[in-house]
Amino acid sequence: MLKSDNIPTVSKRIEAVQSVKGTRDLMPPETSVWQRVEEEARRVLRAYAFREIRTPILESTALFARSVGEDTDIVSKEMYTFQDRDNESLTLRPEATASAVRAYIEHRLFNEGGLQKLYYMGPMFRRERPQKGRYRQFYQIGAEALGSDHPAIDVESMEMLVLLLEQLSVQEFTLLLNSVGCPRCRPEYLKVLRHALEDVRANLCRDCQRRAVTNPLRVLDCKVEADQPIIEQLPRMADYLCPECRQHFEAVKDGLESRRIDYRQAPRLVRGLDYYTRTTFEITCSALGAQNAVLGGGRYDGLSEMLGGPPAPGFGFAIGEDRLALVVMDSIAKQLELGPLAYVAWIGEAALGSAENLARALRRQGISVEISHQPMKLKKSLGTASKLAARFAIIIGEGELESGRYQVKDMTTGQQTEIETNQIERYLQQNSARAI
Ligand SMILES: [Zn+2]
Ligand SMILES: [Zn+2]
């Protein structure tokens, strides 16, 4: 039984709990844009024979330390890592490629032979400085093709992404392409890079001074303005590729050209993770301003072995869904009708039964319908329909009950039409431009 002194008194002010810094609620109508992005992504991924995988958000910390790399910003300062009650170190996933490859190994998908094509969507966690379009809980849609090192996989994945952006009416994007070599040719390049960095190290930002020693490739990622002219002058990986890597890179470029997919070579595009080999790529959107990459990925031929699995060359990418939704927002906001397709306005208790029957019949067909459960006058009903942004109001009063013909009012034009009860569904379908 509750003791009365446990109940807070009215006079005590209770402070409202806020969402955690760097996280946010996705609210309607924005969620409609997210749904549209996800539906289109699923459709395109299915068309390219990718199948969905759902991995846990919690993983062993070692998974990311071994794959993403100890000296990356992600692992060294951005992960949400904690000791579980039994002292195991756990991490909220900062990305999902490592998880997908872990699952591929754990479920022995390599035994099924051929190519395994998996996709995922969901939240990731990185403790970055919050800024526009960057959140500590952010969302990715990504895919991995495991089991082949053929350059056509790289090309086909990029073709698919370009198609997805086109389907979402995204204009003005640029595909950036690079090769980061392989464990055979990269050490030679790193030697040259380290040597070049020795001369300029003192002039670089403090992070780069450290990276120059621990992980020189990361210097190329640096976003500090003052470092840019120095980084421009550093030697380029493309000039040090081994014959196999060079051949792979040429095949990828040829493949893109033969499919008429525009790209630009970006010698500094190494991406912030250690597991990449050969192809790396990004797609940027001018609409996003300075931090303008909307998606990126590449090849990771040694990752499976790094995680204790058999050789399984792979290619993958992740789309920043927060950013893609931002880009898509403008282009499709007009196509999205955010209210229900129909609002059923019934006048007088006698009409309630018929109104509910109609609402149920339409909803069964997947048509979005809203209905009031309180009696209302016609004027107030139509006011509610327009507040909800319903496309049509279906009016059922005494006269309509007698005639068996309902008034259907187009809320955008104000035009009112009398429709036979059993024709209403067809009328709504035909007269609404949107997919229901
Ligand atoms: Zn190589
Ligand atoms: Zn720097």
C-alpha cells in the first residue's frame, strides 16, 4: 500500500528530464522522411540481392579494438565503453562492419560458399563533439559483400548507391575514389610517408604530430585548416601501389566508366578506420556544407582474418542516415502527405456505426484513416480534418445514411463529390497521387 508521504506534493517542483546530450528524438513529420529513406534503401538493397542482418548494439570492446584499430579516433576517444557487472568490457557499437563480419564468422556463413551479401540499419554510438548533423547516437544503413575480391563487387556496390540517391531525388553528389593499397605495398608507402612527415611534423596540429609517429595514414584524414597545404604536398599512396593493387584500382575505374558513373580521384581519402584495403570511396553532397560526406566505405580484404575467421575478402559501405535524411528532406517533403488520406466525419449518433464500418474497411486496405470518437458538428469535424492535414473528408450524416451515398470532400481543392459507399475506396485510390 502507498504511504501518503511517498506521493510528491503539488508544491514541489519536479524538473523535467531531458534527452542526453548528442542524442535526439526523431519526431513526426521528420520520421516520414526517415521511413521513405529506409523503404527505398531496402527496396534497392533487395534488388541487388542483399539480405538483412540484425546484430546486437552491445559488443565486446575487443571487437572494435582489433578491427577499427587502437589508434583511430573512434577507438581511442569516442567509444562508449563500460565494465559490465562481471567485469567484461563492453562497447556500444560505433559502427557495424566489425559486427557483421563477427556474425559472418560466428555463424560460419563462409561454409555456404559464394558471396554473402548482408545489409543492416540501426543506431551507432560515438562520443563526438555534437555539431550540426552529427550526433552521439547516429544511424547508419550499411551493407557488406563478403567472400570475393573481384573489383566488380566494388563497382556494383557504388552503382547501387548512385541508384539509391537517384531514386531519392538527391541532386548534385560527387563520388570520390581512392586506393589505400594492401599489406604488401602499404608498408613501403608508409615508410616514405613517415620520412616526408619528419620534415614537416613540427608545423602540423598536435594530433598530427602524434599521428605522424603512431599512425601516419591518419594525418591524411586531418580536418584542421592550417594543416591542409602541408598535407597536399605529402606523397600519395596511388604512386606506390603494387601491381595487383594497381590492377584492381584500374579495373574499378574502368568499371565505373563503362557504367557511366562519374567519379573523382581523391588521393587523401583513407577513411578513419584501419581495416581498409585497396578501394576506399565516399559520396559527398554539396547540400551538406563542410562535413559533406553522406556515405562511404571500401574494401577490407584482411578483416575476417583479423577477427579470427578464414580469409573472406569483403567490400562494404555505410550511409549516414541522419545526413541522408537531411538531404532528402527538401527534395521529397512536398511529395509526402503527412496526414491521413481520409478523415471520416460523422454527424449524429445514428451515423457512428456506418462511419466506423467504413473506417475499418478502408484501413483493411491499408488506407490511412482517422475518425473521431466524439460526436461533433460538421464545421468542427472539417476543422479537425484540415488540422490533421487529411487529404479527404468523408461526410456521413442523416441524408447520406438514407441515400447510401457519402459526401467526399477534397480538402486541397474544397471540391465535394457524392460517392456510392462501395466506390469510396476506389475513388480515394484513384484520386490520391501518393502511394498508400
Ligand atoms: Zn598492394
Ligand atoms: Zn592535423
